[in-house]
Amino acid sequence: MSVTIDKTAAPNTVAPEEAPPKRRPALGPVFEKYALVLALVAVVVFFSVLRPEVYPTANNLQNILGSQAVLLILALGLIVPLTAGEFDLSAVSTMSLAAMTIAVLNVQHGWSLLPAILVAILAAVFVGLVNALLVVRLQIDSFIATLGSGTVVLGVVQWISDSTSVTGIDSGLVDATIGTRVFGVSLQFYYALALVLVAAVVFQYTPIGRRLLFVGRGAQVARLSGLHVDRIRGGALVTSAFVAALAGIVYAGMLSGADPSSGQSFMLPAFAAAFLGATAIVPGRFNAFGTLVAVYFLVAGVVGLQMLGVASFVQQLFYGGALVIAVALSGAVRRRTASRGKR
């Protein structure tokens, strides 16, 4: 029996599937990351058009950059406990304590700057340790605990200063903060910028940054995963106090002394910057570069309003409104980021 093979028959081939159309990169996440940067540019352009003779000048830019180092440093300190899910409402009072300690020891008791600064840092760290004890060991909510400790610290500041301003601090500290300029901007700006870079590296590339984030997103899950949750929470509060001390050192140099109550004006803008920064650059996370952009967005708006001659109370309205909006936006961004991660 013979079998005939038809060599002309078409081979049994499978037609290649059409390649799926190339998907364009989504612009939504990119816009989300840089929306605050665009808003900052819009604010600058807006006020530059309204006040072209004073707002878009090199002198105004240098003043804006150089004058907000204290606010930026303070906000950077706040994002450490916030990342871990804790509040530190005592940070501003701790900053005032550090500044007043330096001023009192240097001006009234004749101490040299270095030991006065060391004592100020130790005093601030002690406040952080007390906060950690209250929150971690005594299980008091951080909002309540740090609000109470901050009030006590403010009372201590009033006590050691006799409720009066102390001026005439050593010129070395003044020169190291506002007295020396690089490219027209005072040195304190560069200190704050260096801290931004350090914080960005820690949050993004180190185990401690990831642990802070893990604890903040779920302390119980983090504990079950083997992390020392209490140690991380306590360390975050101590770190916040230490950074507040750095802000206090710069603040003392900026004022050439210290004032027992002026530091409280930093509370609203610092928290507004921290929460607003969580909507930018790394949306859904408290992050250093987002905080940097947020600080100068807020300040650019306030300076512009001042140049338009609005009443002084508008500044508080602006900061208060910004804080409410920032908290709402950061919460929405975190929820959206979490929902994307589940897909």
C-alpha cells in the first residue's frame, strides 16, 4: 500500500498574534508627583504679574530662600514621627527651648557657644526621651502626650528667660547663619538643604527609612514581622526633638538671641508643609523633597500676599487653610496609592 504525500499542501502554521498596541505612559501619576511644583511655579508667576517691580527680583528670591531655613528644618524633623504614625506637637516648643538655652547660657552666664549648643541639644533630646516614655511605655496617644509636654516645655522657656527676650548672642553664631552669604543666600539655607539631602537618602535608601514607613502603615503587622516597633516609634520622637534643636540653633543665630514666644508661630506652617509635602514627589509618603517644595510653596504665597498689602491675619488664614487642605489631600493620595498597590 502506498501513501501519496501532497507536497503542495500549505504547511500547518499558526498565524502570529498581533502585537498589542503600545501603551502610552500614564500622565496621571507623573502629574500627581509634580503638581505641587507646578502650583509653586503658578504662584510665582501670578504674583510676579501682580507685583513685577518687587516680587520677581533676585533680592526677593534670596530673601525667600534664606529666611525659611528654620521652618524647613523643623518640618523635616516632623516628618520622622509622622512617617512612623506619631505626632510631635512639642517640636516647636523644643526648638524654642534650644534657642533660649543657648541665649541664656551665652549672654547671661558667659558660656562659649560650643558648650551652650551642646547643652541645648541635650535638653532637646531629653524632651524627646520624655515623649518616647509617655507614648511608648505609658501608651498615651502621641497627639495628647506631645501637646502636654510641649506646653510644659514652653513654661520652662518662659521660666529660664523670665518671660523676656534675650539678645546679644555671640556674633560667631550670627555669622554662621545669616551673616555669611553664598550666591546672595545666607548660610542657613544651605544647612537646611543639606538636611533635606540627608533625610531623602535615609527615607529612600536605608533600612531605618523602610522600617519607619512599615511601622507607620501598620504597627501590629510590623511587630508580627519581627520589627522592634516601640524602639522605632520612640526613636522617631527623639529624632524629631534632635532636629528641633538644630532648628533652634539656627533660630538663635537668626535672631541674635531668643524670644520665649515667637517660635510658636512655626507650628501651623511646619505641619502644613509636612502634610502638603506628602502629596508631592513621592505621593502618599512624607518625604524630604516634597517637604522642601511645600515650604517654599507656602512661603511664596504668603510673601506675595504681603506684597499686595493684605491684612496680617490673612497669613494665619492661609496657613490654617493650607493645613486642612494638605491633610485632606495627603489622606486621599495615600488611599489612592494603597488601592493601586492592591491591583
